Amino acid sequence: MSKFSIITRGLVKENPTFVLVLGMCPTLATTTSAMNGLEMGLATMFVLILSNIVISLIAPVVPDKVHIPVYIVVIATFVTVLQLLMQAYVPQVYATLGLFIPLIVVNCIVLGRAEAFAGKNGALDSALDGIGIGIGFTLSLTVIGVVREILGSGSVFGWKFIAGDGILAFVMAPGAFLVMGYLMVLFNKLAKK
Amino acid sequence: MAACLTGVCLVCSAILGGVYAMTKEPIEEASRKALLEALAVVLPAEGEVNPEAQFIEFDGKNYEYYVQTLDTAVVCWAVKSAVGGFGGPLTLLVGVEKGGVVHATRVLSHSETPGLGAKCETEASFIDQFKGFDTSVKSLKVRKDGGDVDAITASTITSRAYAEAVSNAVKVVKKIQEEVQ
């Protein structure tokens, strides 16, 4: 497989949100606005790339029986590092994402990629896989966030083009499922062509 | 097998320890800055603010407060007041002048619904009604409950919690004044 296709695969063919349907908890919960979706995507991508690299390096020496605990410890370490760094340098972003940053540990995408890809491939390929899947996840979350923000608040990235309230249901949980469902249909319809 | 897991855990805890030590200072700095910013919003411009937190017990809960002095006389108090909102605790910093007049309020943290209750942090018409709110003539309750606070549309529970938090802060300041005298 060429290096380039490792990256592009994460965007369409193995898009984590619309095709693999992994990591739904942060996807549905944080995409109340475009900016929140983008920030959550980037945070996950950071963890994904670093954990993929480290896991691909240590995988050959880790005994099979303990590989899951070892992967989880590595992932949890990066998540905590990210959490501390965000708290220190971007407290505003940390305040909005707060609870969902520690939850990246249990995001199926991160462990899923460690198991399915990083554990069996080299460091470079694993890093590229992390970038590809990370970009796919970030774009998906941003798109869901944009749609929900337009319908729910009448704005895009905080820029308001409709005065007053939008359709509030789209900012809340039911709207997340609706938007997610329709986008998934649309995405798979287009991707099949 | 056990050695491998132990080794990984050791390395990871060493990394975490390092990052923790590295970010401890900036994190404290950031939270201090956020507090000072909030104090500047809820207290009058003139006078000295003591950034050291003080504590008082009221109604079974411990309240954190800050004192502002002007020429050695205390002119205003800022009380941290938390009440359960719609999605979780709603924590406010409330500036209270002598005589139970609210100077201004500011949300420190909340977990209200985005687009609905979360407006308690941004909607100026809601926040501004608390500026100069005189509790001796007006009642800190939403209109639905017979008070004088205009609730945020479709967010009565959040508005109620907000009003209650402000009301508690005013009561706390009353107690502080009584204790000093």
C-alpha cells in the first residue's frame, strides 16, 4: 500500500465516523458547534498519532497476553499529557471540552487503530495512519458541528447569520443523532459512486 | 510479561510526572488569571482586591469569598456560589455591595445545555439585570415564582439556579457583615 493511500484511506474508505462508526460518544456529545467539533477532532488526532507511533515501536516486544493493558497505559498517558497541556496553555478550550478529553482514552478509534494497524505495522506507516484517521475524524466532527450549528444556532464557527434562536433540538442530543444519521446516509451514498 | 507491563507503567508514570511538574506553574497561573478577571468583572473598579480566598460557613456549606477595600474600609465582597442547575453545578462569582445590592455576577463554570441554559454565560440582557439588583426592594426569584428576575427563554431551571446562587451570595455577605460587627 502506498504511503499516500494510507492517509487518504482514513478520509473516505475507512472514515472513522461515517464508515467504521467508532467513537460515537465524543462525536455526538461535542459537536454542538463547528468549533467544538474541530477542537475535539484535533485533540483526538494528537493522541492517535502519538499512540500509534509508540505502539508500533513497542508492539514487537510486548507479550500477547498483556498487549491490551500496555496499549491502554500508553494511550492514557498521552491523553493525560494532552489534558495537562491544554489546561496550562489553552484553558478556554479546556473549559468547553473538559470532560471529553479524559474520555479520549476509551475512544474506540484510538485502541482500534492500535490493534488493527499500529500493532502490525512500522512507525512511519502507523504515524501516517494516525494522521489519515485523525483528519477523517476531525473533518467528520467539524461537518456534523457545522450542520448542527447552522440549524440549531443560525451561525457558523460563531459567525451569526440569522438573528435569534435556531431549531434548538439540533443543539441537543436528539439533533446529534438526526444529523449523524442523515450525514451517514449521504456520505455512504456518495462514497459508493 | 509482568516485567513488560511494569516497565511500561514505570516509563509512563515518569513521563506524566515530568509533564505534571512542567505544567503545574502555568496551570496555576491560568486559574489565577481567570479568577482575577472574574473579580475585576464583579467588583467595582476603585479599591483594592485581596486575592487571598477567605471562607465562611453558611447553611451547612462552605463559601469562598474575596474582600475589596477602599481606604481600609470594606466596600464590596465577591462570593463564589454554586447551585445545582439543569446539567450540573452552576458556579457563579457574585459581587455584593453593602446593603445587599448586587454589583455584578459572572459564571465561573456550568454544564447547562448549549443554546439554551448555556446562554446564562453570554446573554447580556439576562446577566445585566443583576447589575445593581437591590435585594431590599426586589426579590431574587424568577417571575414564574413571583420574583423579579426575567428568566432566559425556555431555560427556567437554569435561571432559577442562577437567581438562587445570587440570592445565597447576598445572604452569605449579610452573615459576613454580622460576624465582623
